[in-house]
Amino acid sequence: MIFSSLFFLYLFLPLTLLLYFSAGLRWRNGVLLLVSLLFYAWGETGYVLLMLVSVLANWLFGLLVEREKERGKSGKGVLAAGIIINLLPLLFFKYGNFLVDNLNVLLSIPGVQPVELDPLHLPIGISFYTFQAISYLVDLYRREVEVQRNPVNLSLYIALFPQLIAGPIVRYHDIARQIISRQTSLEDFSSGILRFTAGLGKKVLIANSVGAVADHIFTLPPSVLPAYLAWLGIISYTLQIYFDFSGYSDMAIGLGRMFGFHFQENFRYPYSSRSIQEFWRRWHISLSSWFRDYLYIPLGGNRKGAARTSLNLITVFFLCGLWHGAGWGFVIWGLYHGLFLALERSASERMPIRRRLPRMLQRTVQHIYTLLVVMIGWIFFRAETLDAAFGYLAALFNFSAMPYLDAKLFLAVNSQFFLALVAGIVFSAPIIPWLRAKLLSREFFGRVRQSDQLVLLFSPVLLVWIMLIFFFSSAELISGTHNPFLYFRF
């Protein structure tokens, strides 16, 4: 089941809210857990048992870590066993076929039979709930959280449906108290509706529209692509993946608010960054901070010299690439970002551009550099094979190719696409926060608090705006628009 479906919007979510708020405070966690399991089982009927086994295992390992601590022992062995148990299903389902395929290439010796493994189905959300479970055990080992003795509460942390399928990756210490005790204020609920609807619009009205063009262009043979069409494809995909994933995160954060949970932000306008370092402080924040806290810092971070820091960055982003998918394109994408992070860190303040260019031009050049690096990286992320990726990369500079005529592409590149393209470019920049800050800085509201006056002034406008987004999104869903979330396959 996905958030951007008519069934979820008009039946599942209203019934869930009705059941949740009809239940007494004592029973709400149980109701929310049952609903979350139903939500997951809707599309992954058999694999809900795998998730329940994971929950049970982590509950038991949590108790074992706590017992070791109470006995004055480190608990490191129990923690290591817990991490391995968590990673084994992920390694099998996500990387089994990849490892077997590459093993067969290495063992391609005459007379040696290749290893056979049927295609494995990747359980949706396994990458996300595995990382959440590991963070619980590690934080417990570090004494940053208290052990959760109630299996229902721990199950709710791992299986909570708003963030179960595609994040954001929620740390246990961020919502431990909210699981035990929380309230949903009218302000939380209304802001949750606004956030959810904004995310729905991002996904359905922008990501789906530009994604149709990106998907079609990436299926074409790179040899026939003229440069302008290749650039249109990668620009469209750059917007698609941002609005698709940030839209899901907005919907997850909004749903969490409706139930009294406050999840951390997952995106902060990453395409306005002026370096790859800044990009990763703004893109998929919950994942990049997870790798920082549970891998980069334990490896030594930046405390062991420049060479070791570069190695740590490249190692972390190699694993970050693998986390996103079992394929060499993802590996190259991860190493590519790790290399640029290492280069930026080593160059640091010594970059000549910082001294020789006027401030405005300097910022512009840095912004263009970051966007180009990110977009070229997306080619390896999106292309089905390495040959297709390198072919597409060459097509970006194929200025001598003949114009490509395609009836299906002509139908996709319509007024709706151009409207979504413009909206995507505009809203990928922090326009709304800038306008809000400008309005709040003006002193034309008299003695009444500015925030109250803003609400009074813009509530009708916001209400109409949100209703329009919801109406047009519903219309698109009724028309049968291709609608899966990109990050479901990770």
C-alpha cells in the first residue's frame, strides 16, 4: 500500500484516524501497531512475518545487552551478534543474486558449473527497518537510551507505518518518550495535514509528471540521444527523485504529526547547496547522519589524519551506494560522491575560487559545480547497466546527433510536463521559507503577535491551496498515473 493511492487517502487513513482517536490512551499504541502491520501486510503478506521475527530478535537482544551491562560487562559480543542477525536477511534478500552473479563471473572456468539462485524478492522497507533496529541496539549499548521491555512499544518503533516503507530512518532515542506518552494537539494535527498534502502534491503533481519523461528518455538507446534530449532526461530525473523522495518524507512526517510523533527533517533544499559536503547535510539527512554516527565516527572520522579521513569517507559512501542497491552503478555512485567529499575536504579553504572571484559569482560557480556533480552522479544511480550509464554520459556531449523523433515522447513532453518542470525548479529552491521570513520581518501587524496574524491572514489562502493540491492530486490518481515511489526498491 502506498500513501499516494485512492484507497489509502479515502479509506485506510480515515478509518485509521477514527480507530486511533476512538481508542483510549492506553490502547492507542496497540491500535497503531495492528494498523501498521496491516499496512505492511497489504503488499508484503508473507514478509510481515520476517519483520515480526526481526522485532522479536531485537527485543531479546536489547534485553541481553542490558543484562550484560547490569553485570558490569561491556555487552560488545551480544551487540555484534545482534547486528549480524539484523544484517543477514538484508544481505540475503538484497545482495544474494548480486553476489551469486559476480561469483559466477569470477568462476567462469570451463567445466565448472555456475551457482544457481532464483531471483529473490526484496521485502519492501527492509533496508529502513534494519537500520532502525541496529540504531536501537547500538544506542542501548552506548547507554544513550533505556532498554524497552515492552515488546509492543518496540514493535511500534520498528513497524510504525508512516516511516516503515521508505523512511525517514527514525532513531529510537528521538521518539522513545513519544512512544510511551504523547499527545496530538490541534496544531500538530493541522500542520500534519498540511505537510502530508504538500508531500502528496510533490509526488503526484511534480515527480510523476517529470518522471514520465525521464523514464522514457532513459529507456532509449544512448546512441540515438542528442545532447539536448539527454540533458532534458537527467534534469527531469534530478527533479523526479527529489520530489518523489522528499514528497514521501513530507507525507511520513505529516502522518507522524497526526498521531503525535515528531520525526526529524529528511530534506532541506539540497539542490541549493554549494558543495557536495553541504548537499549531504541536506539530502536524505536521516541516512547520512546514520552513516556518520554509526560508521564514519567509529571508523575514526576525521581524527586520524587527512589520508585516513579520505579513506573513511570513501568507505562510508561505498557502503552508502551498496545500501541503495545491489548493482555496480550504485557502487560507482557511492564511490563518486565519496571521492568528491574527500577532494573537497582536502582542498578546504585553499580553493583559489574563494579568493579570486566576487562573492556573488563565487556562489554561482559553486552552485553550478554542485548541481553538475550531483546530476552526473544520478546517471549511474538511474541507468540499468554500466554500459547504459557511460553511454548516457557520452550522450550529454553528443552535439552532432540528429534530432530524435518519438511519438510517445512527444505526447509526454506536453504543457503539464513543462508546468511541473517549472514548478519543480522553483520549489526545489527555498522560496517559501524566504517569503515567510520576509513577511515575519515586517512590522505591519500592530500589537498582535506576528505568527497569529499570519495565520489569520493566510489561513483562507492556505486552505484553498491545500484543497486544490488534494483535488488535482486525486484527479491524477483517478486517471491512473504511474505512481510507485522510487525508494521502495531500496
